[in-house]
Amino acid sequence: MKSEADRDRIFHEQLERCGVDYFDFYLLHSIEDGGNGETYERLDCYNWGLQKKAEGRIRHFGFSFHGSPAYLARILDAHPEIEFVQIQLNYADWNNPVVRSGELYENLRGRNIPMIIMEPVKGGTLTSLTPELEAMYRAVRPDASVASWALRFVGSLPGVMTILSGIRTAR
């Protein structure tokens, strides 16, 4: 997206490709420190989204996020109109110093903002664990898959409205 005109052009292309007149949930994609967030601010995409809501073309407006907890807080402080946020979250990244999904979760939860979760099985990494770890899971739930533990973890968290599994094959 390079200009304000691109907002409507892209939006109308998306509506046409999906064969719909409106989107129930529409998000600005991939906000991160030093990335798309600056473009969305420069092109006034947040007010544009509110305008599309007022027109009935968007029912709920949010964004997907890949940045720091501090940047997330700044965006949410500046844009309280945001209705949901998509974040990467899984038990392996909860305390990861790069992803910091636990901090992102707590920030959103503290504001009562519903979350869409991506990467609950960490790109498949959490579908196959060491034999020792897998044995621990199987001792508690012998018939449950290792991946189901990752999905259950995310699904048990208050404020999670949707989980995008990212799973390509069922086991």
C-alpha cells in the first residue's frame, strides 16, 4: 500500500475475490515495529476502517500484530476503536524474549480485547516433542495428540475468540 487510494482499491478487490458485500472481521495485516504500522498511520488506515464500519462494509475492525509489547500498547492507546487483535501465541513462546507472547496476551487481556491466535503449534514444532516430553503428556491423556495439548493451552485462555491452527495434516 503506497497511497490512500490503495486502501479502497485493495479493499474492493478483496470484496470481489471473496464474492461478498462486507467483511464480518477485517484486519490490517502484519503490524510490527518499523514496518506496516507506520504505513497504516501515514495513510490514516484506522480512520478509514472506522469509515468502512460506518458504511456497513466492515462489521469488526482489528489488526494482526508481530511486534513488541510496548509497540502494541502504543497502538492500542492511540486507537481504542480496535475490536480484536491477532497475535502469535503458544506455550513455547509464552516467555520467549523475542516473541513475548505472554506479555502480548496480558496487554490485550488487560484491555479486554478479544484475540485471534496464530501459531498455536509453533509452525508444527509442538506436534513432535522429545520422547520424554511426549511420555509426560501421554501419561495424563493417552489418547490425546501432542498437538492437541498446544491447542488446548491456547483455547483455555480467557479472551481467545478464535484459534488458527496452521495445521496442514491431521494426526
